[in-house]
Amino acid sequence: MTSTKATPYKSHAFDADDRGDFLCARALGMLALGALFFSGPARAEDSYHWLQATADGWQARAITQSNACPAADIDGRAVAMTPRAGPGDDFPITVCAVTVPKGTRSLTIDGAPLRPPPERIDKALVIGDTGCRLKGIFVQDCNSSEAWPFRRIAETAAKFSPDIVIHVGDYHYRETACLPGMAGCAGSPHGDNWAAWRADFFEPGDALLRAAPLALVRGNHEICKRAGRGWTRTLSPLPLGDNPQCAEREPAYRVDIADPTLYILDTTEAEERTVVVEQAAFLRSQLAVAKDTPGPVWYAFHKPIFSLFRSRIGETIGINETLAAAAHDTIPASVQAILSGHLHAFEALSFREDRPAQFIVGVGGTAMDPRIPANFDGATIGEATVAQGRGVAATFGFATFERGDGEWIVTDYDAEATPRLRCHLRGRRLDCE
């Protein structure tokens, strides 16, 4: 492939203030979708349970409409869950939490079993960008399992019995009301409130919540001015006080697993089009978090540093300028892979320079980016040159990372669990079939 110079992209292709004929055509195509599929009856009572990594270790959480927290049982011992966040404006729920020690053998919340913290990671499942887009004229048919298949994906992926589920961010997409006369999204809630969070993530994703412990990355849709209240109450790794407040920046933290060591970083504010010096200083400290950690290390953060997106006129774009500036000579040599979302496609890239491999798994349900190249070997993205680059466009699904003999086997699956691309990660290098 002829080397192609890449330029910055702004907040991936679907933000409502973007302009382009292909976006308008896609929006009109979505408006024309007529197939309705209602994905099952609503629960009589909102009740969700899961185990997630936090800045303070593993924590079981529960959501209930009752003011009382459900009962927890850890290794046969009753342990009280305590309120993390009580009912508040637009959130008529109680979020409860309890610390779960590493080495726990059995865990139940309100009698329902959850997988305890993993002793070892042999299979990781990665998914991202899962919500249903409602923003201005950019509309998905949220009532259709074909146009928005997150529930199907979650139920299919849960059957893989992973040791951990890594969500690379962007859970909440229902920002504005469904357009009048649109049957495909009629009745959808919207805004940063429990009804929209429930519809976008908790209800359709319930199978994944119960399938395995979670490591959750904050996406740019979960920043404070977008869906920060719901993120802060339910999924943030940070502890809360009596008056939950959204944090503009969340510090990097280490997930309590080993081989690989996994760090979760917050890159939500990173400006793509130009270098913002003040942001770069914070992000530099984030990207250096594993400087004293022996390898192998994986980083998970939402916005990728180097990626490929092909626009309508053939221009190749993809560098995040602020992250690239922050990453220059900063990322420790122990970091072998970076897991991200943000682009709505699957990408796997390794570089001629000594950089971590980059994976993008933004395929969990929101509207797809259709013009990702299948092969972009030799492409130049800022100061990085792609040694091997593969992409899968317009295909909803998820990815697995399975331990092999001296390697990780990375497989991109569609919503029906059909493999679309398989790569072998050895150190920082990729070999894709």
C-alpha cells in the first residue's frame, strides 16, 4: 500500500456538529428503516448486579428501586452492601456497593451468583460504543435488533464465558429526543437520566453484567457535560461522598489482575485536531502510569492515539494530536497493547517504530463508520508508520483476546459470533490472518 499521510479527526464521524454528505445520507438511510423489534418485556423492578474493578480494588455493585441495599454473600458469609448513591433528580434508584477481596471463591448479590475476581486472565472479551445514537438528525432505530443489536451482542458474547469483560467506553448515546414520526425510535427516553441509562446500557447489557467481572473505561459520552451524572452514580471507579459530583478527570488505576497487568486511563478530554498543552500535561502523567510496572502491560482508554478513518473523498484521517504529543517518549516499554473504542469499527495496528499495538473495538451497537480500510499497511499516521494494519467496517460485534503459547490470539466477531478477523499479538507485534 502506498504510504498515506493522516490528519486529525474530530470526535469520530457521528458527532452532530460534523458536516459531510455521507453523514446526511446515512442519517436519511436510518430514518428509512422500518423494521420494529421490541426486545422483550420491561422488568417489574429495576434490579441489576455486577462486579467491577475500581480504584480501590474489586467491588460488587447493585441497582435497586428500593431504599434498602440487597444482601451480599461472600464465601458463605453475609456482608452488608452500603449505598453508593441514593435517589436523586432523574435517578429514582439506589446504587449499592461492597468490596470483594481478591481470592474470593463465591459471590452472590440478592441470591444471584456473580463470578468472583479472576485469579488469571486466559480470555478477555472487549466491547465498546454500545449505546443507540439519538442526537439531532442522527438517529438509529433503537427498537430494532438489526439497527441496534447491543442486546443480541451482549447475550451472544456472554456465552463465551470470558474471565473479564473490558468495555472501552461510550455507554450512553440517547442525548436528544427521537424525531417526530420515527417509528424506529418512538418512545425512547433521552438525556442524562436513569430511564435513558437503563435503556441504553443496563437492560440490554444485563447478560454481560452477570457474565464476568468488568473493567470499565470512561468514554467521551460520559464526560460531565454529557452523561456524567449517570456515569458518576453507577459506573465510575471513584468513591463517592454524600453529594455525588462528576469528576472532570479521573486518575488512572490498576486493575487487580496480573499477566497482563491492566491499567484503565481517562482520555476523554483529549482534543483530536490540535495539541492542547494543558490537556497534554495531564495525559502525559496518565500514559506514564506503568513506568515502574514490569511487563506485560495493557492500557485501556477510549480515544486511540493512532487510528485510521477513511472519509468520503478518500482522505485518510486518524491521529489524536493531543494524545500523540503526550505519548511522545512517554509510554513505558512494558506496555504491549492499547485497547480503545471511539471509532465505530474494529481495527488492529502494529507499528514499524517500537510502539504498543493498538486495537479499536467500537463495534458494540452504535451506528457504524462504514469506510474503514481493510488493509492499511504502510500508512503514516502522524509520527507513526503502520507495519500491519487491518480493519473491519460496518460490522457490529465484539472481540476476544485468548492466551496462546507465547502470544494472544485476537479475534473480531460479528453479532452472531462469526469470526471476521484473527490476529496474533506477540509482544508489540501483530500477525493477522
